[in-house]
Amino acid sequence: MNQTILLVDQKPNTAALVSTYLRADGFSVDHTPDPSEALKFASHMKYRVVITDLVMRGMTGLDLYREIRSYNGEVRFMFLLSVSSDEAIRLMGSLDRDDVIKKEPLSINEVMYKVRAALTNSR
């Protein structure tokens, strides 16, 4: 079973922490801080889960979601949300709470729990 995750986050410390824990748990992780590059990755690889920041330069996480889901309807998305961002709070209204991971403070236990749940309960 494919256990590959795409992580799209523009904060190096967050990306390094999340990647390290996911890899230690046996997942293969591709990371890019660039949403355009994430689209290229996703066009060549069928990811089970995409973890993306909701607010990024160049493209929102929801835009990335819509684009990737247009050709991979099975991929699960998780959105990293900085609660202090007004734009993120506005965008969050359209998200399922189970697919949102608070970034500040980031709980690696929450990340791992939600990724495992997403893989177990694929929609």
C-alpha cells in the first residue's frame, strides 16, 4: 500500500519536524515549500495524503487542494493552520475540522494521529 505523503510548507522548521516524525513512523515524505512545485510532484506521483499550509505565497492550500483533487480524487488533504491569520480563519470555514491541524502550537501527536486516521478511513 502506498504510504507516500506530500508536505507543502514554507516554514523550514515545521517541515523538518513533521517530516522527521512521519519518516520515523515508516512513511515516505516528499517536501516542497513551493505550491507550484507541489503540483508538479503530484502530477507524477499518486500521494495518499497531502499536508499543506493553508496560507502560502503564490497559492492557498485550498487552491492546491482543488487542483490536485481534479486528477486524484482519492488523495486526503490535511491543512496546517496558523490560528493568528485572518485569511486562514476565513478560509477555514469551508474545511472539515478533522482535516485541520493547528500550527501554533504544533502538536506532532495530532499530526501523527490525523495522518494515521486519514489512511485508515480513506474517503
